[in-house]
Amino acid sequence: MVPKVLVTRKFFPDVFSTSGYQVEYWEGRGPVTRDRLLRGDFDALVSMLFDRIDCEVLSSPRLRLVAQYAVGYDNIDLQCATSRGIYVTNTPDVLTEATAEFTWALIMAAARRVVEGDAMVRSGKWAEHDVPWDPTLLLGMELKGKQLGVVGFGRIGLRVGEIGRAFGMNVAYWSRGRRFVPWATRMELESLFSTSDVISVNLPLTPETKHLVGERLLSLVKPTAILVNTARGPVVDTEALVRALSSGRVAAVGLDVFEEEPLPPDSPLCRFNNVVLAPHLGSATTEARRAMALTVVRNLRAFLEGDVPPTLVNR
Ligand code: DGY
């Protein structure tokens, strides 16, 4: 019998059709329902980062592999999967460039007030301004010679740092890993927050990193600093961030990820002109999203052929 994979969102069917599995897509509106997940009539599952893959879902006797379509997999109970002998894979590397570039899109937008400028043009406020070119209009921050502090120096954080270097920035990083690069300075979190001009959060979400960026660290940032998060929303404590913004303790913020996704339009974060918001677009390039699907399929095929899936996370 051909094994079956349930893919919880329909996209790139030409890629999934090469998986060697009988492919069923969840085609309902919104995320796959709990009922569908619990039916347990599939051997492999391709999950999205918003699907909650807990021990109940993982208790299906038929399920052998969960192939997450993302590099982050905090939505999957990894310990439970491992204890049940279920392989979990993710999609690292192929989205590093896209996510690092998007981090820079947010840094640049925040540093040079691109969104405020766009709003000014569209709303007619530029047309109403008394002069067409104002020497003090929407002044931003130049990056050359400033300090970039990267929180989490994995693949994406490293690439964010490399791009920062190309801008002529001094790169500092905080990491629990052992990575060493001669052009960047390892710092304690407190020093990184108190000395950086741009702080980029590039950490996975784990119980240890939840609300890591909270009141204490935010109280240390320079009032001229920019904070950007393209990792996972809950790494930053939203309420503490809103307080920091309200009291002018941070100059500008760029957010691609949120504690609650989608971010409700009445969120206090939407009230600040100096906050650039994006709907979780870090890896959203045609190249990366297709390569992520190909990585998922490589994992599915390897598993079918009795090999260890190439991007297994529970080794
Ligand atoms: C991931 O891969 O974890 C991103 O959040 C989506 O690409």
C-alpha cells in the first residue's frame, strides 16, 4: 500500500506530487481542524508553524514522520514525538538568506522611517507641507560605524551579522552556542542591549527564550536604538515592549512575528508610527518557499527509502 501524507495547506502541488506518497491536502478554510488531525489515517504529516502538533496528535499509531514546513518547530511536542519514535524534520538553510534579508528590510525601514514617509505621501501630508524638501523632515539613523547586536547567532543571526558588516557596522552577538567569528564580539546580553544601536532578535522559541526580551533588557537599551524581531513573537514580551515604546525608551521597532498571530488590528503595537509591522514574511520569497517544499519532500522520500531524513531535528 502506498503510504499517505497529509499536507495541512495546499501549495506547490507539483513538488509534493514527487514525494512518493499518496498526498492529501487540507483544503478547508483556515488551519486544519483538530478532528482531521486526530483521524490518524496518515503515515506522515506536513505541518505548518500554526498547527498544534501535541501528544494527542502524535499518539496516532500510524504516524511515523512530521515534516514541518518551517525552520522553527516550537508548535510540535518534540519530546513526545521522540518518545514515540516519530521523526520530526524542519527546513533549515534554504530560508536563511530570505529571512536575513527581510530582517534588514525591517532594520532599514525603521532606521530610515520608510513607512512613515510612505504614509505621508499617500495621505497628502507631503503635498500639504509648506516646502517640498525639508531639511529636518523624518530624519533617521545612519548605520555605518554603529553597533549591531545580534541576539542568537545561529544560521540566520550569523547572516544578519554578515550583512551588517557590509554596512560598516560593528557586530556584537549573544549566543548560547559556540560559534566564533573573528569579526564579531561576543557579549553578555545586558552589555549587548545597553551598547547596541540596532538589536536583532534571531533566536528560536523555547521555554528558556520565552519573554527573554522583557522589562529588564528593554530598560537597558539606548533611547536611540532600534529593535527588530524576525524570530518568534513570544521571545519578546509584548506588554514590556509597549511600555518601552510608550515611554520613548526605544527609538523604533520592526516586528515580523507576534505573540498573537495574526496581530489584531486593535493591538497597542499598531498605534505607534515608529513601529514597522509585517505579517510573518521572513522567509516569503519564491525561492525560499519553494526550496522549503523541496526540503520537506527530500525528508519524506528519505524516510520512505529507509534513510535518515536529512534535516531530522530529533536525532
Ligand atoms: C520559520 O521557518 O520558522 C519561519 O518562521 C517561517 O518561514
